[in-house]
Amino acid sequence: MSRRAPAPPAPPAQALAEPASLEPWTLLAPDGTLAEGYRPSLSDEELLAAFRLMLLSRTVDQRAFSLQRQGRLGTFSTVEGQEASVVGSAFALDPARDWVVPQYRELPAMLRQGYPLTRFFLYFRGHPIGNQMPEGVRVLPFQISLAAQIPHAVGLAWGLRQQGSDAAVMTYFGDGASSEGDAHEAMNLAGVRRAPVVFLLQNNGWAISTPVAKQTAAQSFALRAPGYGFPGVLVDGNDLFAVHEAARWAVERARAGEGPTLIEARTYRLGPHNTADDPTRYVDPDELRARRELDPIVRVRAYLRARRLLSEAEEEQLRSQLMDEVNAAVAEAEAHPAADRRHIFEHVYADPPPRVRAQRERATAGEEVR
Amino acid sequence: MAVMNMVEAIRSTLDAEMARDERVILLGQDIGHNGGVFRATDGLQERYGEDRVVDMPLAEGVIIGAAVGLAASGLIPVPELQFLGFGSQAFHQLEGQVARMRFRSQGRFGMPMVIRAPFGGNVRTPELHSDAHEAKYANSPGLKIAMPATAADAKGLLTQALRDPDPVLFCEPLRGYRLIRDDVPEGEHTVPFGRARGAREGSDVAIVAWSAAVVVAEQAAELAAREGISCGVLDLRTLVPLDVDALREAAAACGRVVVVHEAPYTSGFGAEVVATVQQEAFWSLEAPLARVTAYDTPYPIAAVEHQYLPDAERVLAAVRTAMEA
Ligand SMILES: Cc1ncc(C[n+]2csc(CCOP(=O)(O)OP(=O)(O)O)c2C)c(N)n1
């Protein structure tokens, strides 16, 4: 008869890291009222500027979507639903010293840093100049290889600090990208080097058609941060104030040399993944309807109205201004000289090897240099 | 001139360039306190501090990925892959990010950096430490690739790489670290990229090689000379840019070309060399172009690696065949 092994002892409490749960930080309720005792760090003027940027983003989404359907723009991803998350965090930055390292769904943050809207339209018309940040604009190019930008942000933050700057770097990525090895490697390194970087993880519920429950078994992405030796924060990503305060706190920590912060902004993608996607194949219409009720723009609007900072008539006027702004950028992009073969060869090397030179000469023979 | 082995040449060059340009910072696994597993960075952390010789977490992807950000911040990072074979863990950052960031950003973010990577066989390392992966990177536009075969060139090419505005993959032959010893010019010494080195003059067969395979090519040329066959040896030095002129001239001078490399045959960089020679010197050729390489099998463990890698005898056989054609 075999002897039964004794039951193993359970690990003692001090040695056991157990799954934890978090509740998102909310400061602005869906009806536009503030949490008790809360006074926003954003001045009224800044708040209006933030709201303007949120509306601009929505206007771009709508205009660009229809341009795409008309064949005047390529495939792109809308921000719709995530405006509080992107704008609230971007407003914690000082564009004169801080950097944004984007994925591809953070246009308003790039605009606030100084990226010209015309270049956005050029980029999605397929013109390479669209991904060139003008000198002085502290933004890395759009990143299509998911999560690859996260290590860049850490290196940038580390390098700036080592050269005496007190700049912070904010990098954006999605719940899908968070599963890539780059996300882990980058956050781990950031902790070790106390890099002044803010990881702004936009959990919008989806990676194309894959729901967030298939990316992680954890209750919140923010829980990863303590494992890397720095704090994580879960915020209501549809709450401009909560996102802003969390980002501000993280940026202050970065400036003060206290190292990185991970912020999970829990938001919701109201549109398709991109213009080539059909979300009716996988999004439950009832859920979408419920999520639309939580539109981040509606929430800020309710607050602005209650505070009498922006009347309906003033907003109407603002909207028509924004439409003009967007149309002007579209017109400028459409009038831009088309890309040509030379763009295939330019900026590959500072000094192209003879082979590349010869290929360029053969490919562009007879074409005048523009 | 000072006689140095290759690892001494590399270490002293890193030292000199770090002293010359304070933007140069080194990052890698075990490179600081330990001075690198091959001592290529020995003493540098003591001299330049922990901010400039940085021991990194064990993650190749972020060693290369962070270097992208460091370069964007205005520094000149020199990330070390402890072994080129583990570059696969960073390949997406190398070919997808480092190599094309200048292009993607339309010139706003150049990527001055040197990725140092030891590789190569016959030193009885564990699996994946020896693989010659250079061709994988040669197919990644935006990168340059330097593969020195002498200590003098290690200095000259590394100095050049550190001053290049574009990223350079700098492959260092493990076998050569201590075995390759030669006269290294003192003081300022650069070797321009894309200029092959005539390692040996010859009129019958041109043997083309790079890195440690140049030594094998020279041994084969020596053996062939005893049989009255005159072999030239052309050391390419850099694969990107490629010295097409030197290849054309060598092929034209001898009419027979044998390429030697440590990587497997199919899609090795030798394929690029023979295609180039065929295009450039077809009418001068007197024999089919030959490649003496590793086999199209994974790199084996130590007991048989000397039979896997090209050696002087196999090169000599290819030389004889070319002469009989
Ligand atoms: C490395 C990589 N794998 C796959 C893709 C294809 N792809 C593009 S977007 C996407 C989903 C991204 O989801 P998430 O990171 O959550 O960002 P979101 O689009 O929801 O903002 C996928 C799989 C890619 N671009 N890069």
C-alpha cells in the first residue's frame, strides 16, 4: 500500500502575491457632476482648450471617415470614444520639453504637441511626409508595429534625463499591444533605470475583434506596475479630469526623478477598429448603445454647460470653426504635390550606398527633381 | 603600430571614441562591471561610469529598442548583442525600427548607433551562439554591416561605424577575438565602408570571404600555391555597402571565383556575391562560380562543428574544381 504524501503547506500570507482588484478613479460623473470636494487642476481656459481639442478630434474622425469612403483617404483608425483618455493625458505635458511616443490612435495628443493636421491627412493619403514631425515637435512617428514604440519611449526618457533635461515622455499603447514582449521588456527596463516615462495604456475593450478578456486574466493592467517596481493607476478613461489628474501626477513623478508610472485608462472604442473593419461581426449592439451613453465628450459638455463656460450657441460656432479648420487641412493636403519615385529612395541612408544610388538613378531617369 | 588581437583592438577603439565623443554610450548584458563576457569592454565602466557603460536587463529586444530612443534623444548608443544568434530576439527592433526610423520619419530621426555582435564557430560554444546570421540583416535596408577580418580593420571599421550617421551592425568573429593578431595603426585610423581589402594577390582564382572566413581563405590559398595555383583573397570588410567594383575586378583578373562563408548555403550572402559577379563580370568567367559554406542544416553542437564549417581543404577542393573547368 502506498503512503499518501502529506498535503503541502499553503504559502504564508507574506509570501503570497494574489490577484488583486482595482476600481477606476472617477472625478467627473457621466451626468457632468464633479466628485465631492474635487477642484480640477485644469483652469477654465485650459478646460475649454481641452474640450476644443476633443471636438476637433471627433470632427477629424467624421470628416476623414467620409473621405475614406469617397476614396480620398486610405485606411485609418478613429479616436472616437477615447478623446478624454488621449486629450486628458496630453494636457499634462509641456510641449516645449515633453515628448509623445504614439501608437496610431492618438492624433489629438500629437496635434497638441505641434504636429500639423495637414500632415495627418497627407500620411493617410499615403504621402511619406505625413510621418515627418517638423523640427521642434516632440513626437516620434506613428508606430504601426504594435508595442515597438514602448522601448523607444523608455530609451528616449532615459537619454533625455541623462543629458540633464527634466522632460517626461508619454507613450501610448493599446490593450492588445500590452501583450507584446516589447511592453514587458520596456516596462521592466523603465523600472530598473527609473526612466521618466508615463505608460498610457488605453484599454478600449478591443484589439480589432479580440476582447480584452482574451489579452489578460488580470483584473486590471495597472496591476502589472508593482511587479516592475513602480505604481500603476486605473482611471476611468472617459473622464477627462481623472485621466488628466493621473497623468499630471505621473508627469510630476517623472520630472522629480521618481521614475515611471503605468496608467490604465479604461475607455471604449465607439467606432470600428479602422475604416476596413466591420465591428457588427463582433460587437454586441446593446453593449455599444450602453457605451455611447458614456461618451466622454457628452460628459465634459454637461459640466461646461452647468458651469456656464460654453453655451449651446457658442459650441455651434466652435463646431463650424473646427469644420473650417479641418476642411482647410484637407484642402492643403490634397493640393500637396504627389509623392513620386524619389520618395522611395530619400532618407533611407544619410549617405546612400552606391547600389542604392544606382537604383535611384535608374528608377528616376528622365524625371526632373522637384 | 602595435600588435593587438581583435578584442584588444575593439576595446581600445571603444575607449578612444568614448573619450573623444561623450555622446557615445555602451549598453549590453554583462558589459559593465564584468567587462563583457569576452572582455571587449573591460575597464570601460571604471573609466566612464555606470551612465555610459550600462549593464542591461537580459532582454535583447529592449536593448535595441531603447537604443532607438537613446539615439532620438541625441546620444550615440552602442548596444551589444552578447551573441548575434540572439539578435533574433531583437530582429523586429533592428529591421523594423532601427533600420527604417530615418526613412519613416523622413530624415527627422537618424539612428546613429553601432550594434556590436560576436558570432562564428569553432569555439565550442553552446547552441545558437555561433550562427552566422549576417544575410538576414543584409536584406534589411537602412542597416550597414561591417565584418572585420583583422585587428587593424576592427579598429578602422569600428571607428568609422561610430562616426557614421546611420546604424551599423558590427559583427565580431569569436574565433578571431584572441587568435587574430596583427599590426594596428596607432592614433586616428578609419577604414571607409564599401572598400574591400585585397588580402592576397593571385591570378588564377579569386577567393572572396569576410570575417573569420578570410583566414580559411588564406590557408586555402597557401595550400593551392603549393600545387602551383595562384589564388587571390578578397576580404569584403563590409557587406552593406558592397564593393561591387572590387568584385568585378577580382573576377576579371582571375576568371574564377570561390566564395567562402560560415552561414548555410541557401540564401547565404554568398548567393548575393555570386549573383553580383555573374552580372558584373559574366564575360570574364572561365568556370562556374562556387560557394563553400556551412551545410543547409542547423549549426551542430561542438563535436562536429569543424566538419560543418568550411575549412581550407574544402575551399581547396573548390579551387581545384574551378581550375579543371
Ligand atoms: C506587431 C503587430 N502585430 C499585429 C498587427 C496588426 N494589428 C493592427 S492593430 C491591431 C490591434 C491593436 O489593438 P490595441 O493594441 O488594443 O490598439 P487599438 O487598435 O485597440 O487602439 C492588430 C492586431 C500590428 N499592426 N502589429
